[in-house]
Amino acid sequence: MSRLKTLSEEYQKLRARLEQGGGAERIKRQHDQGKLTARERVTALLDKDGPWVEIGLLVAWDQYGGRRGDRIGPHRRPPGSGGRQ
């Protein structure tokens, strides 16, 4: 398999994982609270069949142990990042 094909497949898998946000449990919790996820809110604003490009999907995905910061909120910042701990 070519290097490009391998990288492309890895990216597609990573993208699918990141598009799940915090995972099914977090999505369910938001829905139980009567809320939509950020991706669902954006989708609701767009034309149904119109194209769109998500900028920044990979931003910081490999920070915080590969969790894309999904367990770190503004009240629990990593040491040395500034702000309150």
C-alpha cells in the first residue's frame, strides 16, 4: 500500500473519531438536557445539501494525551497553561 493511501486511511479514521466529539455518552447527556451538540447546531444553520468545510478539526487533537481536550474544561486547565487550575 502506498504511503499516501496509508496516511489517507489514517486521517479518515481519525476524522470519524473526532467528529464524534466527546463520544456517545456526552452526546446523549447533551440531548437529555435538551441541547444539541455544536456540530448539530452548525448543521442546522447550513443549507441541507450545501457543501461546507470544517476548519480546525485537527487543532489540538494530539494534546492532552490524544483526547483533544475533551476532558479539560476552562476550570481544569493543564499545568503551565495559565488561568486558574
